[in-house]
Amino acid sequence: MSLGPGDPDYLAPRAKGVLKDASVIVGYRTYMQLIEPAVLEGKETIETGMTDEIQRCQLAIEKALEGKDTAVVSSGDAGIYGMAGLVLQLLEERKLLGEVNVEVIPGIPALSAAAALLGAPLMHDFAVISLSDLLTPWEVIQSRVEAAAKADFVIVLYNPKSKKRTWQLDRAIEMISEHRSGETPVGLVRNAMREAQAVRITTLSHLDKSEVDMLTILLVGNSQTQIMGEKMVTPRGYNIKV
Amino acid sequence: MSLGPGDPDYLAPRAKGVLKDASVIVGYRTYMQLIEPAVLEGKETIETGMTDEIQRCQLAIEKALEGKDTAVVSSGDAGIYGMAGLVLQLLEERKLLGEVNVEVIPGIPALSAAAALLGAPLMHDFAVISLSDLLTPWEVIQSRVEAAAKADFVIVLYNPKSKKRTWQLDRAIEMISEHRSGETPVGLVRNAMREAQAVRITTLSHLDKSEVDMLTILLVGNSQTQIMGEKMVTPRGYNIKV
């Protein structure tokens, strides 16, 4: 299930209800802290580190097999680079898909929260790309960045950087810059709708990559995107006078 | 502001609060009906037809200039093909951006609601494309479909068809089929989390385009997407054993 950006004000009643009704709540440590303590009270909770995703989902499946209502939490939308797929993959592999009842609860994804804080950058076609090459060959990622840049998609970059992955963002920005003007607006959002939220609008040529870390999501405008006042806006059509 | 899929169970508390506090609520007729009647009681409401978007936003700006708290509603996420951009564009054009205080309230987008009902098709990079060529030249749309298909993005198609626009979907599916196997899973979702919800998983070669209408959103898998039981799942990595 999806926690949305993290602020309880953006948690759908359905998601809140699921958390309330679950006997077991499983999640990555940092995301568990987004849940109101009162909701967790009296429940079994399983918190693991970020890279223990498979173990975490296996534990959740064990709990479900014991007949316990179990919620696996993701921040943002569990259906976008979240845990929903892994749970289903593991169930399929263990031939348990028919046996365990799974419901995916959608939430407000990070890309929507970031877009809202920036203005309206996603009014036109966009491509969503994770720059993490831990599970995907860099050649695949690279070809997607290239394709999206060339076809004038607004580009949303997830996982732009981590402590160990630093050159991927440089390379991606280089590739995009071959197809877009240096004046193209770029929005950076960190911790959308959470404590320590940071929002910044800059341009491709002025982007300071040292401001980007693993908690940042980047939105690169297309050829039509403009900075209007303090907002980043992609007009909804091409050459249309509103 | 964003209504999410329509079911009040998926309306964020923040969005509900904004509706409650607004004195004027402006929206497309069909979407206004998604709002609980009790919330609208005693408020000024402005409902217009689907194509009256500019007029609708201008009326909302007039109300805001009169000092009234005004909410412009979109279904799904107002930031994805919604009203957020048009409001900001019109304010910019009228040089009112600094004068009128605008907040974009994100919501659960149609793509997230549809993905959740299908399983987990958006676990990997995806491209979101509207097939409506009312405001965008078909050549631009075509080049994006082609680029997304070639670079193995999962593809989300908004506005696949209307009564007057029927050939665009045929052409898009043709282009995608040049790069993907006929066995590629395709998910169709109509009225996600609303009355008359319909969810269907098929394949590129078996897609019955007569099942698609303007309320349908299509998700076309990438080369890794599989049908698992009754779910459509894109694994989170390439060639990775979970």
C-alpha cells in the first residue's frame, strides 16, 4: 500500500483504513517513520533496511500465510518503483498468487507531489526514468534518456544519485542537453510534503548537480516549458494561444 | 485541485479540506458529480462543458479576484493533463501571477489508479502520452509513441479515442507492434475506482479496440512485462532473479 508523499494530509482514507485494520505492517525503516505512531500502536511491525527489499516482502508473505492481515508500505505510490511488483513477483514464483489475496492501494506518487510544488510541469507528455543501474543495465537507461530527450518528452528522473552512484546524472544531463536549449527549465524537489522540503527551479545550463542527492526528484522541461513567476509550467498544447 | 480517481475513499484529507473551505467550486460537469453533495451545499458552483476549459478557468480567476476562495477541480491529478497549467498560463498572460495566490493540490492520477487495478505494470520506466491531437500536432505524438516503443518504455496512453478521433489508437498500436511482440500484455482500465469500473488485461495482438473509448486508459507493457495470474506485472529489473 501507498503512503503518498508522507504528510498525513495527503494519505487517502482508504490507505489509512488499511493501516488501521492490518495486524502486521512491513516497511523500509525510513518510511515507517512517516506513519503516525498512534496507527502503529499494538501492531506487529517489521522494519528492514533499504536493500533488504526481497527479505522484507518474503516476511510479509509469511505473515499473510499465517492468516494475518499484512500491509507492505511504500512511500509515494507503491505501484511506481515501489513494492507492489516485488510482492506479486514473489507470490508468482512461490505459486501463491491464487492463495494470498493481494490488493494494491495506490497513492500520490512522488512525481505528482513534486510537480504540484513546482507549478504544472506535467501538462504534456512525459517520460519517467530511474537512473539507478543496480538492477537495470546502464545501456538501457541511456537509450531511454536519449529517446525521451529526442522526442521532446518532459523527463522525470527518479534516483538521480546515491553516495556510490554519482556519474549517471552527469551523463543523463549531458545527453538531454544535446537535444534541448540550456534555458530549459529544470525543477528539483527534495522531501516533497515532508519536513525539510526543498523546491528549486533552475535551467539545464545552471543546474548545480551537487544540490542533487538520492532523495531528490528532477523534472526537466520540454521545448515548450517556461518559468512563469516562481512556477515551472509546460503549456498544454503546441503553439496554442490560450 | 485534484479529486483523485473519484471515490471519496481516495480523496486526500488536504483536498477534502480545500473543497470544504472554498466559497466557489469550478469544474467540468462530469467531475463535479464526483464531489459529495454535502460538500457542495451552500457554495457557489460553476459547471461548464468539457471544451469550455479556458472559460472555466477565466471565471475561476474572476472569482479569486473578487477575493473569494476558489477551487478549480480536476479528476485524477490536476497536474497531469489537468487544469493546473491552464490556470497558471492564464494568470501569467493577465500578469496576475503575483497577485492571485495559487496552490496546486496533487491527487492520485488516473495512471496510478489504473496500475493498481491491473497489478504492478509501472515498476519500471514508463512514458505517458496523450493521443489527443486537438492541441498537439499528430507528428509530435507519433514521434513520441515511436520513441517510447523503441526504447522499451512501458507506455501509458491517455485520451486514446473519442467519438470523432478514432484512427489515432490504431496507428499508435501499429507503431508499438513494430517494436514489441504480439504477446506483450496490455491493460485497459475504464472508470477506475468509480461506478461501472472495468478492468481488462489482454495482449497487443488480441487487443479489441472497440472496447476502448474516451474514458479508457491503456497501459502497454515493455519487453519484460508479464501476465501473472490475473495481474499485469513489470519486473523491477532486467534479468534479475528475485
